[in-house]
Amino acid sequence: MKQIKCDVAIIGSGIGGTTAASLLLKKGYSVQVVEKLPFYGGRCQTLDHHGFRLNTGAAMIGDSIHGALCREVGAELELRVPNPVFKFRIRGKDFTAPPKRMWQAIIGAAAKDDAEADRVFSAWMKAITWAEPSYSMSMDDWARQYTSNPLVLKLFHFLTCGIGVNSYELPAGEFFRQITQGATMTWAYPPRGCGQFSDALVGAIKRMGGDVWTRCPAVKINVKNGAATGVVVQKDGEQIEIVAQTVISNMPPHRTVEMTGEECFSPGYLKDVNKILGSPMICFEFMSDKQLPSLEGSSCYCFTEYKRAFMILDFTPLCPEMSPKGKHLLEAACVPGSVYPPYDIKREVALALGDLRQNMPDFDKNAKLIKIRVARGDWGVTGNIPGIGNLSIKTPVYGLYAVGDRSAPEGWWCSLAALKSGRLVAEDVAKRFKPA
């Protein structure tokens, strides 16, 4: 069998894997990334679909976290910030969220009077600045302590749906921890889709001497005396052994276990792996010949009266590169009534389309469906349902790490969590292993 050597072998080219790769290369490690798919980036890539650029997962990122990483590793990333970011449909009228004191203003617009607005927002600020609520109560239970107003409750439901879970299923403590960890950063769009972020990181990896092999599935993770020693991959019809000091897995945890062997892991770890469940979301890609009147003045139109579809994005005014000339690319998002299976996808789709028609009278006339994307399981909108407990970045096998949004601290989610896990792994590798 052909053999190559490097300091770090990384399986999977999602944000966690490419973050760790770029940071370790900057520290002087030799790195090889392998990816089974024909493209890199995982749930942060953008693929062509009849001239439209459709994201595989992430639709927005932020300069303070994603952009900062790119600058750190010498990668160029252009971001365009919408102004305003959000427009809300409240009581049949459109409310444009101001850039400053945004959530105070939105809560005020949904509240029935100033007293209710002050009560809810004061509780919000206390949860952020003093003590986060208990993980033993849901976000919906927390909100109902301060209001029974269905519009305000639905506003909080919108906020939790944005991270892929219903307000009655998300622990309140997890929600507010996420708010303080970066969810309130300024969101932005790369001009050609969020795949540009992955493109930027992979470009930096290659400039620093690393490489990313696509169409190259890992076959086995090698272990000797309880420590990871490398990976066997299938590339161009032959098996290659990558001998490495340490192995980083950006795969779903159950795949890491299968590829390594259950006998290498503790019973407790295997139980934790079996609890991991991707959070589902249904995304609808639409096109229109002109901007829908409902969306004028904002790229993100949010609803407070809905059953499933909680928002719709129009990428084209800010990023015309994402659609053919003269066309608009729209994306709507829906979280199923429960994030736990089984799912009735047909019913969820019907409810979501009903929400779009209810909130946007011009929708049926002007929008044409391009594609429905169902994110769930290993390809969920989040790798693990927020608040139910993630895995550690360190597995029971010495030198075998796990990155991705299933291996981040509480309070981190989606691409933010994947990036955070990659940083944590790069820091730990630097403490334990020296470049050859």
C-alpha cells in the first residue's frame, strides 16, 4: 500500500476541518485533508443549479468570527452587510428593524403596550448581562413568565427557529448562552454564496503547503496501543495510508466510531454518540423575475404569524452574482413542528407554503419554486439539536479529535460552533504534538 506522512490527517472538509487545518498550517504543521464528496466545504458550500448559486447549508456568516479567521490565516473574503438586516411582518404591517437597539425595538413593536415591552426587554437584558436562565426550562416557558402576547411569543419562536429548533424544545439557558457567544454579531453575505468562505480557507490551506483531496473517502482510522496513527483512504482507485501524529475527524461521530472500531471507545462515549441527532430544517429555493414587493427594502423578511416558515431571504439586491441576470434568488426556511423524528415532510412543506402565501400576497403570482432542500440527520441544519449536549473535541482514542458543530461548547451553534471546535482542536494539538 502506498504511504505518505504528515503531522495531521483531517477527515472531512467542513468548517471544523478547514479551520483546524488552516490554523495548524500557520503554526508550522504539515496537514492533509481528505473529503469523500466531489466538493469541499460540507454544509458551507455553494453549488451551481441552472445558473443560480444555491448554498448547501449556511446562508449568512459574520465578519467578526468568520472574517476574523480568514484574516488570521491570510485568506481573502469579501462580505456584504445588508442595511437593514431584518424586516418583520407584525400585525399585517412591515416593521424595519433599526441597526441599534434592534431587539428592544422589535419587542416594542410586537408588545401590546409600553409596560409589556419594558417587562419583557428587562428580563431579556438580565438574562444576557447577569444570569442565564435554567437549562431545565424551555425558551417558550421562560418567555411566558413575562408575557402571554402571542406576537411576542412568536417573536422568540422566530429567534430559536433561526438556530434550527422550536422555542418549546430549546432550553432557555442555551438560547441566552448563544446570544452572548456571537449570535448577535452582524450577519453578512459573501457575494457568490457562503461557499466563498470555504473557498477562502481551502485557498489558504494550499498556499501554506497543505492540500485537500476531494472524492477521497476515508476507509479506516488506524490505532495502535490506544493512540491514532493515521488514516487509510481510497484515492483514484487505490488505497493510500496517511501516517500522522494525530487524526482530526470532521465526520459524524457514529462514522468516526465505525471507521475506528467500537472496541476503541468507552461505553459512556458510545452512549453519548448515539444521542447525537441533527436538527432538521426545510429550505425552499425560489426564483422571481423581479423583487417581490414584500421584500423591498430588506434582504431578510421575518414573520411573527406563521405555522412553519419563519423567514424568507432575497439574495439578489445585495449579491446579484448568485442568480442569472434579471432574476432574483429567494430562500425560505421552515423548522418542523418537532425537531425529533418521525417527520411528516409533505405536511411540513404544505404548512410552510401556506405561511408564505399568508404573509406575502404577491408570492404565488411572482415566485417559482426551484428546489426543496431537507436538512436532517447527518446533514441537519445543526449537527446536533442545540441544548441536548455535544461531545468533547477529544475522543477516548489518544490523538483522535472530533471537530464540527457536534463538538463545540454549549452556546455555540451551526457554523460558529464548527469554527470554534476547529480553533479548540488546533490549540490542543499545538500543546501536545510538535511539528515533525
